[in-house]
Amino acid sequence: MGALSPEVASPLVNGLNNIPRTGKGALRCRQPARPPTGQYQRSSTSTAQAPKSLGRNVSEIQKGSHGRSPSTIAHSSAAGSFDAIPDKFVSEPSTKSADTETGEAVGNATFTQAVLNVINIVTGVGLLSVPFALKRAGWAGLGILWVLGFIMNYTGKILGECHEVVSERMQREGKGGAVIGYEDIGAEAFGGLGRAVVSASMYIELLGTCALLFILEGDNLFQLLGPRYAPDAATYMLLAALVMIPTVWLPDLKALSGLGVVGVAATLTVTAAIAYTLISGSFPPGAATSAANWASMPAVFGILAFVYSGHGVFPSVRASMKEPKKYPKVLNVAYLVVGGLCTFIGATGYYMYGNAARDLVTFNLPAGLLATLCASVILVNPIAKLAITMDPVGVAANTWAAGAIQGVPAGVRRFVVRTLLACGCLAAARFVPFLAFFMSLIGSFLTIAVSVILPVSVHLKIFQGKLSKQRLVWNWLVIAIGVVVALSGTSASVKALLASTSAA
């Protein structure tokens, strides 16, 4: 949700793809050997962190290995997710078995665990901006919310179809232990170019999410503390960076894992606070609302798409399941839950605050214990997520630097690379410190590409000559909708950002 991802998957999902490079520019997934009994421990890692017990641990990867794919490390953070799946819902890692009908390698996650994983991936900070999106679009925005949800549910399912084809082919080739990532599906369809486009889109989305985390932290600090210690949110953001940036230097990200549970608390707290505010009537009556605001509607496409993002890790969710054929039903249940939650938060927030709805609905809550509690639990999220979200980009950049710059100690190189990346994200956030519009830009430009246009494109290529005429027409219609939403949404978001920057 869109989400940081953010938010940005459960420990099981994020640990599944440890993909080293083998051969000429090709990524191939490798299943780690099962250790002696007792070595595996349940992990409480936060979203988007690969646990030590699965494959190589994080510290090993950060020392120079570039084997992980972005779709399985932190794409949920790219979605802005601030949720974490409790330990009891995470299935234990095990050696993959094969489906008796198809021969496809399967995992060991149950239906319920897979549903919770998808909800965790999708649900994020974008949820809190739905009332603001309705302020820009009017009540008609709820229709857009559900149309985009339907489309992105469909594109998630066809990614699963592509995953099945690639997985079965690798099984026939004797590579049954492989777990296929989104990049592998891109490579199956369009070769090295497909892999490059998918990977680049994810990396840019992750960096954009890191900038969002800085903005979110500054806005929340100003909301919580006011001008007591700094004159504005931008200054608070710079002060918060003094705490946030050092987290990217950590050699082992498991130090941040304990903060993941705050994500669950944040979702529950915000939902309860908004429900209580509605029931108690603690809001200004008679808020002005609109049926539809056609002129400003394109600017919300990105926000409403951002709340459903997470497709980069969906192939790994399917690979983690005991019964992959139930994957479409998993998406149906998860998207109904997320769509229902977004509708409740959006409709309630817009009804209560109307055209006064702010970037995050928590900023509209009346001053007091609830508002303070919501701001406090959300405050921890950017600190916990920055290093995790940036990690795959840092690994790739550090690998490039190792080949391009000789004679620099590995520790110094890693420090410099990650510091520069973090400072670059901070500079972007400082330049455009408008959370909702920046989120809309990421959603329109990148989320639509990763979650709508690319899935259909690879599906058309992989299933070339095998689709019915109706399916072909629908696929091309989805691509057309994605292109229109991306172009109009990106244009409107850029104009809104420029106008806000000029007025600031």
C-alpha cells in the first residue's frame, strides 16, 4: 500500500528467494539445504526482512553478496506496509515438496497464512491517505478504489499463472528446488530486458518509499510535538534523519525486528480511533463533501493504486503455499479485506472531515489521547523500515561499487554507499515534502507499471497463442487502462507537487 515497504512480506515470504547469479547474467533461485533439527527458530522479523534462518543471513548478504532479488526482500515496504505477521501465523521453513498433479515445487504455508501474508504486504500507510484521496476525487473515488482493486487482483492472479508455468518448466529441467521471483517471470517473457525493467522499477519504487518514510516521520513529529522543538515538519524531518540514517549502517538488520509488531498496533489503533471518533461524534458536524471532482480526480489514481501494491512479492507468496492452486482464492479473500478496510477508513474519514481531510487521516483526529497514541505508534515505523526498505538497493549499489572502485575497504565502501543513498532519499523528501502527492506520483508512475502494465505484458508473452479471444481483449483493455491511469495520474501528481512546492 501501497505501501513502504514499504512498506516493503512476512519472514517466510522474504526468506524464500535467495537468488544468486549463475551463468551469463541470469538469476536462478536456490533452495537452501535443510539444517540439522533444531537450527530453525521462529522469527519475529519485521516485514520485508529476510530472517537468519532462511538461506544466507542478512549480515552475510550485506558483506558483499548480491544474491537477493528485490521482489523478495523489501517490496512490501515499497508498498509502505506497516504491518507485521505475528509469529503464530508464520509457517516453519521446510524442504519443498512437489505437487502430485503438476510436479510443481510447493511450500508449506496454509491458506490462512498466505491470506495474512498478502494482507500484510498490501496494507500500509496508503490506507491512511484514502480520505484525502476522496477529498480530491469526491465520493466517486470509492468507485475508483474498487475498480483498481479488481484490476490489481486480476493482475496478481495472472502473475500466479505465469509463476506456475515457469515453476513447472524448471521442475521438468531438474531445478525443482527453485523459487521463482517476479524478475524471473520478466526474464522468461522478455529475456534480460524483462529482468532489467522489472528490477529497475522495483529499485526506484523502493527509493521513493524511503523518501516517503522521511516525510512521514517529519509530519508525524510535527503533529505530535508541534513547534515546540522545531518550526515545521521539514525541520523535524532533518532532525529525525539523525536517528534514521544510522540504521542503514547496521551490519545485521535483525536489531530492528522487534519494532515490527508496532505495525500491527498501528493498524488496530488507527482503525479503533476512527471508529470511536465516528461513534462518539467527536468531529465537526456538517463537513462539506462532493459527489465527484472530475478536474482533480487523476491526482488520486496513484494513491488508490498504492494501497493495493505488492505484486513484486506475490510469486513468492504462491511459492510458499502448500496448495498453490488456491492462490487465486487467497488473493480474493485478501483483497476483499483490504478493500473493505480502505472503504471504511476512507468513507468514515471523508464523511467526518470532508474537504478538510489532511494527508493522513490521523492528523484530523481531535487533540487528545487517541491522536497522540496514533501518532506515537506510527512514529516508530519509519525508523524500523528505512534500513529494511533500502537494503536491496544498497546491496546492488554496493556490488556495483565493489567492481567499479578498487582498493577501498569493504566496510568503508558499504558505509559510503548506504549513506549516500539515504541522503539522496532525504534530499528528495526535503525537496517535495508533500506526503500524499509524492505517494500519488510513486503510485501513478511505478505502482501502475509494476502491478498493472508489466504483469499483463508478461502474461501475454508467456501465454502467446494460448489465450481465448475474450481473454486477449480483456488483457489489452487492462493495459490500456493502466497506461491511461499512469499518464494522467503522473501528470496530475507532478502538477500538484509543483503547485504545492511553489506555494510553500
